[in-house]
Amino acid sequence: MERIITDGVNIEYPVFDASAYSLRHKLLLNHIPRPAKTTQVGGKLERDRHRSLVRALKNISFTVRDGERVGLIGHNGAGKTTLLRTLAGIYEPASGIMQTYGRVMPLFGLTEGMHPDATGRELITIRSFLLGLTGDETAQITPEVIEFCELGDYIDMPVRTYSTGMLVRLAFAITTAVTAEILLFDELIGAGDASFVEKAQARLEKFVERSSVIVLATHSQDIMRKWCNRALVFEHGEIVYDGEVDDALRAYSEMVAAAK
Amino acid sequence: MRTVRTSELNGKTGSDMKISPGQPLMSRRSSSLNLAIADILEGFRDWRVWYLLGMNEIRHRYRRSTIGPLWLTISMGIQGAVMGILFVYLFQSPIERYLPFLMISLVLWYFLNTTIMEGSSTFTTASSFILQSRRPLSIYILQNFWRNFIIFAHTAVIFFIVAIIHGMYPGWHYLIALPGILLFFLNLLWASLLAAILAVRFRDVQMIIQNAFTVLFWATPILYAPEQLGGGMATEIVQLNPLYHVIEVVRAPMIENTPTITNWLVAGGMAIFGCTVTLFLYARTRARIPYWI
């Protein structure tokens, strides 16, 4: 079945420079005209008298069905992160239709809500609640998470005593303990030191398998080939190619070469 | 490996309300007012999140201190004692009436002041949360309120101590304060949401609020009762300040007085008017807030 349907989605957002953020500008200086111009780096940047407007996504229409692993390709600022945030429901489209079916889980950063003074065990609770689990479910996943991240007695220490690797292990273990139909990745998550990587890899694979659909933005062609069976190429907020991963990667490198 | 499918969790995070199978996630402006109301209701329903986040903020602030949040009680006590002694001499009012009055005034004022002031930076402070996953934005407003409520509860202790020392014992008259407290909370909630919306769009608002509160501290009858201004023009003028009435409906019953009908009407009117205005503003701006951060 369809998991994601977008039809004619446009995302545009204002960028206020320091003065436009302020009341003074709003009240006093609005009459000062600014040059209207457009640029070709990143999303389309439009200016009118009052503000700069980024047209981050333009007329995006695509459908993702069960079993599809979609990779997003594009240069910096092409709209990949904006699309992911839109699919996650963080940005609401200015126009167009966006529907998702099933639970959406954005994995943009693993460390959301991680206060350095909280203990590892507390963090499991905080992250679980942030991910939407109830108290009972949190209690259910806790032992498994603790066992997986191999932190031993450190689980009751404040996380500021953790090394970066330990923190990532914990964050990774919590996040991958939950399942959702639609997973959104902005760069694939990874965890910890070499000895841990294999174990993490296996867990990540299972985590992805349990989902119905993933949408993944990455700059690594290897990861794209390994994880995805469909790719969307973005340029200036528009989809310029939609199809097989290899074809998309080829189309993208041609695009990059042509631009040089 | 035991895993939990979040889809089984009957809508515990915000996304489920819109993301339910067979229902469109969001179609263009499908009544922004309904979405704003839904956002606020979802915020209350997701109480676990703001309860825990707010609680942790207090816990972490005092984690390595020996007496922890008791510091809140102590510092309020010290400030009240110094101010109290000074003003007892200045106003020549009886200490057993003035000190409890001053304590309850200060406790309520700091609750109001910090909730709205910290409220104005709610969305900027929570930006890392807001941009990582979809959650009703009202969660962060409630988190701010809850954190300040915890502080309020700690500082309120000193009022009861002072009141009992001066022979004002707790009793049924506290019940009269109950509706007043509810109005007080309601007013704080809309005011902090309003401040948060305005401040995330216009970065000067935070400074404006800060300055306004410095002035209001003296202009609102907190350290003094309106009658102490001589009963003339000044007494009338300070009562035009709606903050006075919002505070008075709680304060008066706590020190064995009764709020006037005017106090009630103004505090209630503020709540209705403020909630309405803020709700419409929230409906207009809610979807834009993540872009403004």
C-alpha cells in the first residue's frame, strides 16, 4: 500500500536577516526597497521588498509504497533535509498535499533531549517519552537497551562522564529499539567504535527491515546502493530524476559534470 | 529482541493525530483554527513529555547541590525578610499584616514574571526539539509553565511559614483562592504562549518584556496595597493595571481578605480575552513557527 503521497508540495520560508527579525524594521523601515534578484545556489532565493524567501521545495509529487527504500540525492541545499522535515510533519507545506500512512519516525539526530547531567538510565526514559512510548513500554525496552549498549555500571552515571562513542551507543540503542512504518534518515546513523560497528550494523539492518518504507538522504554512493532501491535526484528544490539508484547516481554525476 | 511498534501505541506522540491510516496528514489550511486547537489538546495529552522535561530541568539545575531546590525557598525567604523589614519601617504598617502580604505578593509575582519572561524564549530554546520531530508546539509552553510551577511550589512554602508565624493559619478561606488560582494559571498560559509567538518572530520582544516587567514590578501593587497610596488618584490609577486584579484574586483570600467583584471580573475578562486573541494568533502562526526559529 501507499505510505507516502505528495502532490504538488511547495515549501517556502522567509529568511529574516537581523534587522528584519526586529520590530524596528517592521514598524519603521519597511518602505526601504531592496533589490529583487534570484540566485542559483541552494534553494531558489527570492526577495521582495519585505523579506528574503527561500523556495526550498517546488511542486514535489511522488508516491512511496510498501517495501520501497528511497534515497535522496542532491547538492547541498537542494531540498533533501527540507523534504525529510516535511515528511516528518515538522514543516507544513505552503501548498500541495502531503499524506503519510502509518507511524513516521524521523532520525535526524539521536541526541534529542540528552542533558549532560542525566544518567544513562534517565536518558532511556526521556528518549522513550520523546519517541512516544508509554511508561510501561519504556520499562519493557529498558533492559534490552541496557544490555545492547554494553555500558555496564555506567548506565547509572551522568552522561557527561561518557565518551562520545558511549553516548552514541546509548542513543543508537534506544532509537533502534522502537519500530515505525516510515523511517526518515538524514545521513545514516552509525554507532561507536570498530568492535561495536558490526553489532550496530546488524541491529540497524533489523531495524530497517521492520519498517515498511525508508527515506534516506546521504552523500555516500555506497550507502545509497546498499540500502536503497529507488532514488530521487533534487536540484533547487525540484525532483529532476526519479528511478533506479544506479541510473539516478549516473544522472546526478552527469548533472554535476555539466555544471562545472 | 523485544521491540515496541510505535503504531501500536494508540497515538501517544503528536503525529498520530494527523498521521492515521486513511486520513490525509495535512491538506492546505484545513482550518488553521482547528489545527491550533488540536495542537493545544495534544499538548495536554502528551503530558508525560513536558512533565518529564520540566522536572528534569529543575533536577539538573540542583543535581549536585546539597539542599537542592530548597535554595528556591531560602532565597525567596531572605529576599522577603529584607524587603519586609525595610517596608515595615517605610510604610509603618503592622508587621504581622504586612509580611504575609509581601510574601504572597512576591511568590505570585515571580511566578508570573518568570513564566512569561522565560515563555518568550520557549520556541528558540526548544529549537533543537522542534526541528527533530513533530510534536505539538504547545508541549514546550506547558513545559515552561510546569517548570515554573515547580519553582512556585517551592517558594510558596515560605509564605505559609511566614503566615503561620504571624498568626494567619491555613483554613477554609483558601478555598476562595482556588478559582483565582485557576484564572491565574490560565492567564499565565496564554500570556506565555503569546510572548513565545511574538518573540520568535520579533527578536526585540524579549527585551521589551524584560523591561516592561522591571517597570511593572513597581507600578503594580505588589509591595504595597492600592489603599496605601492614600486613597486618591494614585489608588485609582494602579487599579487600572489588570495584573493587579490577576494577582489579587489569589492574594486576597490567602491573607484572609476577600477579592472584590471587580477583581474577579477583570481577572476573568483577561483570561477570556487573552485566550481568544492568543488562540487566533496561534492559529495564524503555528505552522510558520518552525521556519522562524
